[in-house]
Amino acid sequence: MTASLLLNADLGAYSPALGSAEVLLNGDYTFYAGDISLSGGTSYEIESTEYSPAGTIEYQYEALGPSNAYRGWRLPTLYRSSLNGSGGPE
């Protein structure tokens, strides 16, 4: 078995826990960092960033708050019954 590097992107943040990565239906990648400690641990930031296969940022969401977030993912649509993009039975 051989591993191949598909994307090499600097997320610009470090989350020691609480994160996820996902390949989207359009071929982009989204990364979620849910435990970015700020101000010595008294405040937290969460960040979700979508990258194209070329490594350019397509979408970025940041939120500040007193708490962190466990995991994030992109929904393909609000109007289908499945999270995997298949849409399920019509």
C-alpha cells in the first residue's frame, strides 16, 4: 500500500483536539478546528475552511465564543434526506 499526498494546506490554526476533515462532493476539502485556544484558554475560536484541490481557500467560517465545538461538516443541501449526498429515495 502506498500513500499519496493529495493536498498540502496550511490551516493557519492549531486545534489539539475537536476537529474533522471531509472530502466534498465537488472535490474540495473542508477542515474543521474546534478547539483553538485564545487568551490563555479563557476564550476559544472555531474555524471551518474549504480548500480547492489546488489549495486555494474557497470558503472560511470563524466564530469566537466561550466554548469549543466537537465536530463540523458541510451539508450538501437542506432539502435531501441523506448526509452522504446521495439524496436517498425521492
